[in-house]
Amino acid sequence: MTKPFPDTHHDASSNTLFGFWLYLMTDCILFATFFAVYAVLHGRIALNLPLALAQTLILLTSSFTCALAARSKIVFWFAITFLLGFAFLALQWTEFSRLIAEGNTWQKNASLSAFFTLAGVHGLHIMAGLLMIVVFISQFLKRGLTTAVLRRLTCLRMYWQFVYLIWIFTFAIVYLMGAK
Amino acid sequence: MLFLGFILSVLLTLAAYFLSSILTGLALTISVALLALIQAVILLLLFFNLAKEPHPRWNLMVLLFMLLVLVILVSGSIWIMSNLDYNLMVS
């Protein structure tokens, strides 16, 4: 189980892992369209940069603890990952509520629509990831580390780190370049 | 290796954040985009272990194809829409 991912093209799980990788790459194209829309329609949005930095560091740490979970203390590290992911969502919630309270809703202009779509869909991915962590931990506690559970562990780890990969670009393009 | 990737990612994130407070315009866009790309490559190498994949490197090939589609999609959208914007300018 300490085997690094995804060099598992020789065992029975390899097709699943490759298929999951294909899904992640198509998901990248979904986000690419949102980034293209944002790039075309972007305007000045009053974003909270220090908060976004905190979100980035939280999600980065969760990506690291998720990688640690694939090595040892699965339940402990995934619990930490879950809490960090939840903290990220809570911070995003406060940012969204602040924007909406100030009258900057997605109905106001195309730029805000593009922003809320991009950040919102990313938030939905985090939510799905949190759900996957809960399901995974319950399966792990029930069945132990079988081949199927190990395969799901690798998929979950890939997914969570992919979500951080998308956030790097959201942070760079939307927050650092756009909040001037 | 994981820990190295984590430390490098933190440093790159902080560097990008710092640069965004002192740079503006094209310099900001290029430097921040570059730092984000470096961080993405570090993650792919150290967290996803893409370089350690045995031959034939299907995951890498799919990634490269995705990047091709991504570049066409994003640069094409920006190109067409800025061209439209230019041609429809009221002046």
C-alpha cells in the first residue's frame, strides 16, 4: 500500500485508474471553458486576497495530508483532510456571502457570473470530494484494506490533488491577476 | 519527495502572492502564470508521480492531449472574442 500512484498498469486496478485519469482530464477541459469565459468577460471584482491566500494554503495542506493518508494512518490523515477541505469551503462561503451582501451577485454583470460559475463549480468539486472521503472512510472501517478499497483510495487521492491543481490556476488567474 | 513538493508549493504560492502586490499589468500576468505552471508541474511530478509511469506512458499522453485541447479552447476564445470586440467598437 506504500506503492506510489499511478504506476499500477500491471495489476487488475490499472484500467480503473486509467479511466479515472481520463475523467480528470475531461474535467480539466470543463474548467478550461470556465477559465476561457472568465478571461473573456473579466472585470474588476472586489475580492479578499488575504482570505484567498489562506484558502490556498489550507487546500495545499489538505492535498499533502491526503498524500500522507495513502501511506499510513489512513483514517487520521483523511480526517485531517476532511477538516481542511471543510475549512476551505467555510472560507469560500464567507467570501461569497460578503460579495452578495455588497450587491455583487452573479446577476449583476457577466464578469461576476463568470467568477461565481468558476469558483462555485470548484466548490462543488470540493463538496463531492468531502462526500467521497466520508464514503471511503466508512468502507475502509467496514472492509479493511482490500484490493477494491485500495483502488478507491488511489482514485480519491488523485481526485483531491486534482482539485487543488485546479485551484492553483483559480488563485493565480482570478485572484492574483483579477483583483487589481 | 512529498514533503519537498509541499514546501516548494508553499514557497511558490507565497512568492506569487508577494509578486501580485508589487507588479502590475503584463509583468504580473506573466510572472504569476509562470509560478502557477511551475507549481502544477511540481505537483504532477511529485504528487502524481507522472514521471515514474512505465512505458507506454498513457497517462502522460492523455495529459498532453488535454493540454492541446485546453490551449486551443482558451486561446481561441480569447482571440475570437477580442477580435469581435475590436471590430464592434463604437468610435
